Amino acid sequence: MAKSKSIITVVGKDQVGIIARVTGYLYENNVNVEDITQSIVAGFFNMMMIVDTGASTKEFLAISKELEELGRKIGVLIKLQREDIFESMQRI
């Protein structure tokens, strides 16, 4: 199983259960959380996660769309981006 690192960002008005809902989805889809940071500033929640999607049976695009839909359901913006996008940006 090859590693496939990605970045998840979650932003929105703070509320109970954001981390639980996002990590629950990741657990159910065999996505491993390698690093996580979160903060709340002036009532707004911000979280960034480094994850490995390599063991998931779902394609990257499906995970991305499902996370965006989960975000809509709980009132936050969730984005999944491949790590190599950030690596490429550093080379430019």
C-alpha cells in the first residue's frame, strides 16, 4: 500500500462535534490522520490535517466530494488537496 498524503482544511463557525464528525468520516473510510492542528479565533474554527488516503478503497475525488458534502451538512467548509500541489508551489 503506497502512501498518498493529502491536506484537509476545515473552516467555519465553531460548534460542538466538528472534529468528531470529520475524524469519524476518515475512520470509516480508512484514511489515516498523520498530523492535526486546530484553533479557534473569535468564534471561528480552523483545522488543518495531514492525512494518508493510500489505504482507502475510495478514489481521491470521491473522498474530496464526500468531505465537502459533510462540511455543508455541519456548516463548515472542508477542502481536501493533494500534498504534491503544495510541493509544486514551493518550486515555483
